Amino acid sequence: MLYVIQVFTSKEHRVAECCRQALSEGQEIFVPLYKRQKKIKGKLETVTLVLYPGYIFCETDDPVRLFAELKGIKELTKLLRSDEDIIPVEPKEAEALYKLFGQDHVVEVSTGYIEGGRVRITAGPLEHFEGQIIRVDRHKRAAVIELDFMGRKTQTTVGLEVVDKIP
């Protein structure tokens, strides 16, 4: 099952590394990332950013053991829970997340075009999420999508390269 751990924003990688050292075998900690194109000093470069700032994810079949092993890590703010129960990401939500970031936990840049005010994705992980695109920022080469996450709608940014010509 997939679980979510809240951490201080911009500390995701450091905390994930601390967690990796504390966890026993069979549990995987990761920080979902996304790539986008950005102009740096006049050159187009690919940058990698955190998909969900302030959160890291863990795959485990034993949330009680996970909670016990993570107790000593002071940088954690909390393991998302409901009352006393540690709640996993719903299977349908986890499936959507894995369609988006795959097994390597990185959302690659998608490519698409705009036709009649609607975005059409021609390549990349956004092919599965075309209807969930809320906004496109052509200048930042990014799209904002809305996903179900932990029982509510959340918005997240991913890389999108919009081409002018319709294929």
C-alpha cells in the first residue's frame, strides 16, 4: 500500500534519505518529482522539481512497523492518519499517481497542442490526464492538473511543452 508522510517543504529529499536509513527491508520511501523545461541564461534546460512539496511517499505492507520505525526521525511532521488509523492512499488514487509518475517516480515532460481552446496531449504521461488539465502556462512550459489525492481534489504542476503545429 502507498502511504503519505508530511514533512517541511524543501526538506523532502533530506528527510527521505533519513527515512531510508531507518526503515527495514520491504519498505520504499520516495519523493515524486516532475521535469519541465526552463530557460536558464538563455538556454532551454530540463529541471527536476518536487511534485508534491511537503510530502514524501512510502510503499509498505506494514504501516504499524512503518510508524514505529519513523518515530525517531525528528524532521517528520506526521504520517497522514485519521484519528488513530494510518490511512493509505486509496487504490484508485494510487493507480492514477503511478500512471502519472511511473515506477521511477518522475513525471516526464509531456507534449501537446491547443486546439479550439482545449489541450490535446500527443506524448507523455499527461495522455492519461488530458481531461484534468486546469491551466496551461506556456511561458513556464507547465500545466496544472487536478487529481484526487487523500480523499480530496488537489492541484499539481507538471511539465508540458506546447507545440504550435497540429500533428
